[in-house]
Amino acid sequence: MANDHLPEQAFEPANGQDHEQVLVLGAGSSGLAAAAELQRRGVAVEILERGGFVGAAWRTRYDRLRLNTCRWTSRLSAEPWQPGSPVFPTRDQFFRYLGAYADRNQLRVRLGVEVKRIDSSDGKWQLTTSAGERTARHVIIATGYMHTPRLPDWPGADLYRGRLLHSVEYRNPAPFRGADVLVVGAGSSAMEIAADLAYGGASRVRLAVRTQPNLLRRSIFGVPGDLVTATLFRLPSRRADRIDRVLRRLTIGSLAAYGLTVPEEGIFTRARRTGSGPTVVDAAVSRAIKSKRIEIVAGVASAEADVVRLIDGSVIRPDAIIAATGFTTGLPELVGHLGVLDDRGFPLATGGPAALPGLRFTGYVANIRSQYKDALRVAEQVAGELATASPVQIPADPLKE
């Protein structure tokens, strides 16, 4: 299913021009929001998207996927959801939502263009792309922190004879019916994929957990979990953690007997320290764990031929391994030479301030509402700088400045 309701002219090149005032990289929620807010301020902007669709990263995720945040907090500006949308929209609904947003805002998106490197050149930014060279006065990078799938470097993994895939390649349980499957990871995707397999006909499903997760029910007594956590974030971390532990006990119950214990560091303390959120689950996941349709095992230590060794010394022989082990930003290859990233490959400056004159990042936050707020700040600052009509002073070699 493509964004076939979008006008074709929205995806045409910019009249053959190779120079723009503003180029946005990525046609996901952050890139679309930044472009729309710039257009509202009278700034011409073009979006470059490596995929074949607006919101392509969403379209290629697993069928069961739905938002962990409710539709009221998952909007770009005042863009409405289609009437009748569920509280937690599905993957396809969000994909269509992004397409409709690009359509209504008449955003100019060029699809199938991968940007490979960004360099400074004569007071502008030069982009090396799969469609040739482009230059721009301002570049906004909105390619997201879930850009490049990350597979663990397990010893012997290249010798494993079963099927080994990253979660981004998983669609539904049909190919795994009757199979013994090991899902690796303790995040929301790992839990959902494990439940999908358990209820979808896999003969055995194990979930390899190295770090105990903070679990949060998607809906808490009928209230969206993200609304509850947003309220608790206003409290001191320790107090919020204590309240959350009570809610976890009431909504999920103890899973210690099944291999999942409550971490010492609570949701809010961990979030403020690392920026990472909880593992969001629904009732189907906790039921599958309690009924042992999903078996919790230790993390993976190594793999070989037809054997997977776990860190507790045990050995299992799954037919397939699905690694829900996260992503990298993909930014080191793009801008790593500019000195704008930390040692994890994340932007040092994001959500407004320029990393270098005319170069900004947006969208490197977890939820859609925060992504929109980031994009709004970026658009305001870029539009303000353009309104001054003063030239952007880009260092010839930022690392030497």
C-alpha cells in the first residue's frame, strides 16, 4: 500500500534546481513537521527521502505494530486523526496519517534519494546523494534514531545455520508456524513480536533478556499509559517510580516467577539518566508470559551451527533467531567527520540549536509530540535566521575551528 492519495506533483524534483534555501532529510514525522512549519513561515523547502513512500520507515515495520502513545498525543500540530481511529493507531493508520499530512500541507518531497555525505562548500552545505550533488543554505537532518538495524556481534553468529534476522525484517508469524523461535531483546518490539509468534502458531517462543526492563501497560485502567507517565514526570523521580511500581503490580502483576523482575532503577529515574523509555506491553503479552507461551531466558552469549549459548551457560537449539536489538542513527557515515556527534552517534545539539551554522538535527526523541515540538523550534529558528538575510558563515573545516 503506497501513499497513493498524495498528489504526484508533491514528489517531483524542484524544477531541476540543485540549490535550495532549506533541505530536510527524512519524510517521517519530524521531517514533515519541520517542512510544514517552515512553509507556514513563508520558507521554501524540499524534503529528500531515501524510501519510496512518505513515512517509509513505518510502512516496513511488522504488521502487528501500533503506536505506544495515544492518538491525542500522536498528532503533528492540530492535524486530526481520521474519525473512528482507535485510541492507539495501527502502523498502517499512522502511515496514512503522515501521507495525508504531507498532502494537506502540499509538501514537496523527493522520494528515492539517499543522502550519503554532507560537507561545507563556499558558505553552503553540499550534499552527496544517490541522485547527484545538491547544495543548500540550511540543512535539517530528520532521519531519526531508528535508522540502521543493529545486529549483535555474537561470536559464531556467522556460522549459525538457522534463520537469523533483525526485527525490522519481521512482518508476521506465518513463516514461523511450527518453528522454535528465539526473540532477543526486552523492548516493546521484542515483547510484541514474541506474543505475535506465540499466538500465531510458533511451536515454541523464547525471549532472551539481558537487562530487566521497566514494564508499562499501554492502557492503565482505561487511561492511555503515556498520559499517566506524562503526569508522573511532573513529580520527583523517586516518588514517580514508587507510584509506577504500584501501578505495575496492579496492572501487570508479578512476573518474577517467569523470569522478569522489577529493576532497581525505576522508569523515571532511568529515563532522566539515559533518555530511554519503558517497555510498553498490552494484556496479551503478560498473559503469554504467565501461560508460558513466552519463556523468558538469559541473554545470548554466542551462536554456532545449530546451537545458541546463553550467558547463564545453558544451550538451546532454536530454528530461528529474531534480534529486536535496536538501531543506530546512521549519522556517523553522513556527518561524523563534522564533529557534531557524541560517541553513540547521536547529535550533540538537537531540537532547535544549530550543530553548526545552517546545520540542525530534529526528531531524536522517542514520542511524536516531542518530535513535533522539536521540529517547531527548528523551523522557528531557521525562519528567523533567513529573515535576517545575513549570510550563514560555515567553517571550511568545522573540525579545525
